[in-house]
Amino acid sequence: MFHPCVVIPVYNHEHAIGKVLDQVLAHGLPVILVDDASSPSCAATLDALAAAHPGRVVLERHAVNQGKGGAVLTGFRRAAKDGYSHVLQVDADGQHCVADMERFLDAARARPRAVVAGCPVYDESVPALRLYARYLTHVWVWINTLSLAIRDSMCGFRVYPVAPVLALAQRRRLGLRMNFDIEILVRLYWDGVEVVNLPTKVGYPEDGVSHFKAWTDNVLITRMHVNLFFGMLPRIPSLLGRKWRT
């Protein structure tokens, strides 16, 4: 049964989340907001939004900031508890094209065991340095999967099947910050989960708030790529075999 919901991790995006939530709710899906220990003003905004949409919006809250990945995984656990089969992940800052939700959900409905991953089509608002830097991650991901199956591993606009994500998170500690989106996609691919790539427009971001910490997050991402590389080596036979079978 295909029974999706939307998970939106939120950390101090009180100026954008209201508009994002309205756009998502227009598509008729229930929403799980995860407050990752936001400021009191953002927390109050989220309380008000949840109260304004009873039965449609659920609010989960962290007492201590865990990072985007930690917030998303909290959303997954709540989704499983409430009986949802799939999670559509949307960022809270307004950079994702919510109008593309139906295309992503249709793709997930057609291939319910796959991850439907967004491939960004950027407008002029994207910082040039960030655009170029992400290509280095693309190369590492292609190396660590021995394939081009994952066209973009950093876009957080995705539809996931809940069960394989929770199974992976139960046996493996995943990166909880800006390394999350990359690592989970590579490890799900290693687990045999198909990746369906769909183009989607991405802008940067509506409220001007970025939580990317240049030093900390780049160190975490570099360490993750190294760990994935050494994790890929014993998987070479199975990865090549998968490539030849397809």
C-alpha cells in the first residue's frame, strides 16, 4: 500500500516555513514538522502552525539540536509509528519546488521500492562556489557506487520508502548533519534500493538562512567520503555484478 506523508526538518526558518507548509498542504498530504531545537521565535511559529492545522500537521521537537539528518530520521520514526509507507522530504527554507510533489509521488507510486531523488535545475540564485563544489561530491559518489545511478546526492527533495531507511538506520549510525543526504543515498544503493532521478527546480533560499558550516561540514563530508570509499572496496564484486545485471 502506498501511503505517503511529508517530513520537513526545521531549524530557525520561521520566515519561510509558513509559506512552504501552505504549499505542501495544498497537495493534500499530512505533514510531520520536526523542530530541531530552534530558537523560541521559530518554536512559537511552529506551535502556531501545528495548532492551525489539527489532524493535518504533527509537530515533533528535539530538546537538543541534532542536525538535519537527525531531524529527518525523527520524522521517519514518527511516520512509521503513524503507519505511513513513504516519506517525501522537503526543506524548510523554500528552496525546493513544491509544485513538483505530484511528479515525485507518481514516480514513487509506480516504483514503491525505489528512492525518487531530485536532480537540481538551478536558477541564477545559486552561489557559484557551491555549484562547482558539489560536483566533487558527485564524482566521489560515482566512485563509491561504481555507477552513475545517483545523479545528485545532495538535493534533499526526495521520496523514500520508510522500511529500508529505518532498517539501515537501525544497523548503521548515519551522518546526522549535512553529510546525511549523501550517505543515506549511497548506503541505500548498496542495500539494493533503486534510485529514480527526477529533475526539479531549486533556488537559494528564500529567507537567506544557511546552516552549512564551512569548516565543520566540509570535514564531516570529507570523512564520510573516505569511509564510504573503504566501505565500497569489499562491495566491488556485488556492485559490478549489479551493474552488469542491469
